[in-house]
Amino acid sequence: MPFPDRRARPALRAEAVAPTRRGLLALGCACCLGTLPISPAAAQSPEVARHLAAARAAAGEDLRPWLALGQAATPTAAPPLSIEALMAQPPPPPAKAFDNLAFVGAKWVSAWALTTSGGVILLDALNNEDEAERLIEGGLRRLDLDPAQVKRVVVTHGHGDHYGGAAWLKQRHGAQVAMSGADWRMLETELEFDVPQWGRPPRRDVVVEDGDTIRLGDTAIEVLMTPGHSPGTISLLFDVREGRRAHRALLWGGTAFNFGRRPDRMQRIESYIAGTRRAKGVAAREDVTVLLSNHSGYDEADKKLQRLQGSTANPFVIGREAVQRALTVIEECALATQAAWST
């Protein structure tokens, strides 16, 4: 069945202490290296301090990993981790977070397999062909899932740590690859970031836009545009299941403020802030209680998967209030960065 589904439906509209720099780079993607250095004077701005304080208050103790975003608004001399070091970290074992959602990712970048009655939808495709074969295919087999059933690959944004294995998966299994139009254009014209360790970009396949529905079998994924991290970052809304219980989940599509050296950085950060605010409204309206990331340093997916073994409560279900707080942390860190870049 072709996708996306653009049949008439309500549009997705909103109602009109910190980790070290080295930790930030371990949490986010290699394209965090595009972050703009911040002067001490900018970091001492009262507006920057106010937004970072608001982020800390929203984070509390349970959402502290998201505070790494605030490092973009503070000066540091710590050297970044190399892409080789990030990719060399031992991957977590594949595991099911829910009956219909499995983690098949690396340590610092995630891939999620959403199982449906019509096959598997893969959410992001890791760094390259080797990881797609070893971690995604191998992970699916370890979970008694057939890699040949991968029918869709949805790429949240056009950076190589998320699309790197997509072309191989398409060639290997005939999976359709979906991405926003803006990020397909970026891949076809000028990559924002590239390193030799990343697979080559896939060729344009399926274009999805805001409000589209990706359907496969008994499952629907709603597409929410949240640009900023890339020109066309998409976040994804879908249901996850535990027995007869269903939870609404949001996969946040792109996190780090990796565009600080670009001439359009102020427009990009404004888009990022607007997208985050809009997502908060959508998450509240749809009663989202699960917030996922495509970098496990933010949502601590690897740690939660360990805790899930033998636990009666699923740690991925953080509740509506915590989801709202997490999105507030993201928003306030973006506002702090905007203020620092404006100083």
C-alpha cells in the first residue's frame, strides 16, 4: 500500500548541574560539532541564565539528561569526542520496549522497529551498511523478527547517523524510505554534515509532510514537522502496546542545536522553538505518555531497557506531566541558545 496517507483528517496543530560538553557530544549526534562557540559574556546574559534556570526546574531529577542541550548556550574548552570514538562504543543488546516496539540501535544513536500486522516499520537506519546489517538485521533476528519484513524505513532527518543504513535496507529488502521533502532536497544538493563513516544518502523515495499518516497493516504513524535540527526534521506519533493497554508515544526527531555556524541559524532556532511549542500542544491533546529519542543519551533508552527486565512498571511510560516537562526543557534550552546567539 502506498504511503503517505493524505486522506481528510484533523491537522496536527497545537492550540494556537549540567552535563559536561564531552557528555553532550556523547549524547547527541556527530553533527553537534556545528555548534557555535559561546563567549563568556554571552553566557552570562541574564536572559540566558533565566532560561537555563527554567530548564533545570522543569527537568527535576528524572529528566536531567535533556539538560545537555543547555551546553550550547555556555562556553567550554572541552575537546569533542570523535565520530570514531562515538561509533566504537559497545551497542546495547536489542530488546523490546513494548509488545510492538523494539530497540535495534547503537549506543549513541538509536533505531526502533515498530511491528505491525503488515510488517516492520523501521524508525531511523543508523550510521552505515555495517550497522544496518549487524545491529538492525542482527537485532531483529535475535528478537525472532524477520528482517525481510522491514517494509518501511522512516528517516527522522537528513543526517548520516540516521540515514546511513537506509539505502542498503532498501536494496536488501525493497523497503520504502520516507523523509521530509526539505531533507530530501538537502540530501540531493548539499549535505549539512558528512563523514567517511556514514553510508551514502539514499535516493529520493517517499516524501512525507506535516500531518501525513504512514500506514502499514494495523498501525498508523502521524507525522509532525519539527524543523530546526535539520531543515525538515520530522517527529512521529504512534501507539505502543503492553498487552491490552495502549500508550501514545512521541519520537522526537532531532535534538541538538547543531546549526550554530550556519548563516540562517537565527531562523533555524526560531523554527526549532516554534516546533517544540507546537509539539507540546499536540502531546497534551493526544495524551502522550511516552517520549522517545533517536539518541539514547537523552531518553536513556539503554538504561530503561535494562530496568525493564523483571520490572512490573514500564520505565518508558513516564506520564503526560513528565513528557510536558521534557519538552519544556528542550524549549527553554533552545531559548537560552537563541539568547546567547543574539548577544
